[in-house]
Amino acid sequence: MLDELNTRILDELIADPRLRTTELARRLGVSTPTVRERVARLEESGVIRGYRVDIDPAALGRPVAAWVRLRPGPNQISRIIELAGRTPEVVECHRISGEDCFLMRVQVAEIAALEDVLDKFLVHGQTTSSFIVSTPVPPRSVPLSAGRTPTSARSGLHH
């Protein structure tokens, strides 16, 4: 599924998910129908799960981020999953190995607001929190081809 052309398509889309099919085809040196068909197959097979907008939480009034580890009490796992799903401040929730079963990223307006979120979860287990001070390496896609850069980066094009 991930031949060289598909890898190059994915590299370009990771760099710019809004890239038009015609521009993508031009950069790759293939026809627009070829790119359209390849992208459709990557979507249908689940390699491309979706296209997302990256919104700055601070711009929405939630500049404070924290990682919260949660060690559930007996028979509380399903309750924690349900609560995390309906708590808007929980922007990520992962089931993890080790003594703590969950790792959640929480976005709040101010440090004091984290207390309200934690209180909801404390009835289901023990929490440990760490504030995110900075993000020197932001979230990114899984690398496809080590050492390769998208055509736009090689050609000096900027968006």
C-alpha cells in the first residue's frame, strides 16, 4: 500500500493537508486523476483517517495545559472512560500500561480551573498532574521516510 508514490503523497499532505489535488499532482509529476485515485484509496483503507484543524487552545481562552495520570479505583475504568468522553477540558485520553491506567491532556482557562476537572475524577481514582510548560516538539504525524522532506520544503516554497 505504501509504495514510493503513496509515501510522497502522504509526505506532502502532512506538510500541507489543504494542498489541492492539482498542485499535489504537479509537485509529484503525475496526473491529477492518479493523485485523486491514490488519495481515495489511502482514505478508504484507513491510512488517512481524516484531516484536522490545529486550533490554539490559548486563542480560545484555555492557555493552561496539564497531563493528568489517573490510577482507577476498583471497577472504575468504564466510568472514567465515560467521564473523560463528556468532559470538554479533556482533549486527549489514553489507556496506558503501568500503575496509572490513564493519561489525559487537559486544557483549562487557568490553573485554578484544573481543580474542578480533577475533582470530577477523584471519586473514581487517584490523580497526578503535571503542567505543560512548553512544547519544544509539537504533535506530529508518524514519519514515513526518514531523511526525506516534502517537495515544498526542498523547493523552498512556503504556505
